[in-house]
Amino acid sequence: GYTMITLDCSDHITNLAPDRTAEVEERYAALPSTERVRLEQTFLGKTFALKTGISLSFTAEALKYNVAVYQEAIAFAIKIYQELLKPLDGKVDFEVSIDETMTPTAPLSHFFVAAQLVAAGVKVSSMAPRFCGEFQKGINYRGDLKQFSAEYRDHTKIADHFGYKLSIHSGSDKFDVFPVIGRESKGHVHVKTAGTNWLEAIKVIIAAEPALYREIHGFALQHLAEARQYYHISADPERVPALADLSDDQLPALMEADDARQIIHITYGLILMAKEASGRYLFRDRIYACLLQNEELYYRFLGEHIGKHLTTLDLS
């Protein structure tokens, strides 16, 4: 069973930069006239002064841009909710993800999406915008902390107005922005951290069975191009030291370096599913056996690392 579902709307979001006015106009004009009238009556010529402390208003250009980028995704989310989630009568938390876009989600765009979902009766438990800066897998935040702080505060005010929490995708290890997230969200936030559990498991393997790690590392490098089709990372394998030049005592430092962390992070599925010609798993059974034999060490590593997340978020 499950208690939460995240709806990834990325296939229904049209990635357009604001300066692509011809395409924006074309997509807006393609809407039925009744839909354009509804949207204009809802959003144009009004100031949305939220009690949470933010005011928002739409120019004609801003409305057209948000319609061009998000309207199909909004319709998709409403359809999925009405057909699949509404019959469950609130037994499952429903998260809407709009973070797979070329540009960060402006607070105005966040409001545009949320207002229509709520007006359609969608009970949103959490919303995942794309925040400014980079939330890459398994490493710290990269970006302007001052800009993030200001924009995150506005996103929080919008989420509080509609009664759901913000969701931070690829949220593990983003220690530089955790104080802002914890302070502004006051604990009402969803931080996705699953990938970092895998990296803590890898640290156990390095400590207990370094020869196994060396095999995994070599496999990850060989299959990195395949894994990169599904993830945006900045890791450069050329910056990772050759394992032949490292002693076993030097291997733990790899999990403190961004490039190696990301390479091992995004290849996890390929590593766990790889099989020999006989059909036997290449790594999975040995990984599980190592973790079972070193369960207390894994718990300690995981407790320390997740504990650092909670402490930095001030949620401990």
C-alpha cells in the first residue's frame, strides 16, 4: 500500500523562456475562447493580497506566459485527482510536482498553478516547485543564497495561504539552504532524502568490503552515460581519482567528494539490477549481505547523516 503519491507533471509542462513571445502567443491563442475568457476574468486586473503577507498581480504578458507553460499540466493534475485520488476520500496525500522546468518556478507561477488546482477542488498535500539555484543529486546547494532565501519565503507564504506544504525534491545534503527552509517553513515541509540513504550504505561497503566497492565503482563509471539520461548532474569522472592509485584507507574520502558521490548516486538502479549471464545479480545480493552483516554500522552512519539534516533544518 501507500499513503502518499507524487504526480510528476513534467511531460505536460511546456518549457518556454519568457522571451519566446511568439510561441507564448501561439499557445495562448490555441486555447478555446471560453477558456481564455475564464482565465482573464480570474487573474487580470486583480491584486491577490494574501493574508500570509504577499501580494500578487498578473500583467497580460505574465498571464499568457503562465498559461503557455503550465495550463496543460494543471488540467492533467485535475484530471488525475478527480479520476484516481478523489475516490480515496483523502486517505492518500497528493503531491504535485512542477519542478522539471528549464527555469525556476516564480512565486507568481506557483500561485497560478495552486489557485486553479484548489478552485477545481484538488486537495493538495504538498507542492514541489523548481527553486532558484541547483538542487543536484547528493551534493550541497549551488546558487545565490540571498535570492533563494527571498524567493523561498514567498513560496512559503503561497503554500501557507492554500494550506499545503512545500516539497524539496533532491533535498538531501542541501545543508547551506536548510536553515532557511527550516526557519521559513516552521517544520511544515517535505524534504526528499532517499538517495542519501544509498550513499550511506555505500560508505558501509567501503568500510567493510572495500574490494566490493572497487567493483561497484568500476561498474558505475562504465555505465555513467546511461544513467545520465535520467539525471542532471555536474559530476566529471575525470575529477575522480583512479582507484588503482588509492589505498583502501583512502576510499572513504570519495564519499565526501561531489563527483564520486553523484556518480555512485545516479547509477544505483543499474548497480542493483545488473545481472551476470547466468541471471545471478552482479552486486545486489552481496550488497544486501554486507549491510545485514554490518547493520549497526549502517544505522550509525545513517543516523548521523540524517541527524545532520534534522539539526540543520532545526527539526530535531
